[in-house]
Amino acid sequence: MSNDVISRLAATIHARRASSADKSYTRQLLEAGPERCAKKLGEEAVETVIAGVSQSDEALRAEAADLLYHLLVLLEARGIAIDDVLAVLDSRSGQSGLAEKAARGS
């Protein structure tokens, strides 16, 4: 179910490229370019962290939803399909997180 929701949202964001900028917040973000989209994602990440440590579960759910939306907008701005990101996650499944991190050199 969650992949379906994320895939539908990604498709909606992609379709917003053709929307009127005065009627679509998503289009405004996409027109502003990847830098603006990344900045907004960063703002949402900070809000999610704050909600995660000091706010209600409801607030954290709402901030997490905003964070996912803005991540999808940034991916769209860069022309990266969510399916490609999900494929990376899928390739990591069944692997120790510590081993995967070590393989990346991070």
C-alpha cells in the first residue's frame, strides 16, 4: 500500500509540471529549480526532527508526510524517478545496515 501511495503522489507531482504555476504550489517549487526544492526539503527535515523529539505522534506523522512530499518534488526537479530510489532500497534489503554503510565508505 505505501509504495502505491508514494507512486501515485510522484505521478501527481510529475503531472503538476504542466499545471499553471498560479494554481499549483508544486509547479511553483519545480519552476524555482532543484536548489529551492532542496532548501524546502531541508526545512521539512528539520521540522520532522523537531516533531520526532518534542511533539505529538500526530505532529510527527504530518511532518513526515510533508518531508516525503518535498523529497518527491526534489526528485522530480532532478528528473529522478521514485522507482529508481525504491530499487536502491530493495537492493539493500536483506543486508546488514552496517555492512551496506561500510560498502559505501560512509
